[in-house]
Amino acid sequence: MTCCWAWFVFKLLLCESFAELVKYLVLRPEGGSATKSFPSLSITL
């Protein structure tokens, strides 16, 4: 049962980070808006 929960949480985190990445890539061409929306992301990248 613990394994199932771990997999569920892992999938949830993966989907969340993937969604953030997609949002970042979508907003990026607009010029600067991505940096305002994701300041932490621009610092890491």
C-alpha cells in the first residue's frame, strides 16, 4: 500500500513540474512575461 501512495505522489509531483514547464515554454515567446510569472524558474535556468 505504501508503494502505491509513493507512486501516486511521484506522479503528482511529476505532473505538476511538467505543467509548470509547459506554462513556462508557452509564455516564453511573449517576451519577459515568463520571467515575471516564474522568477524562481528563470534563476534556476
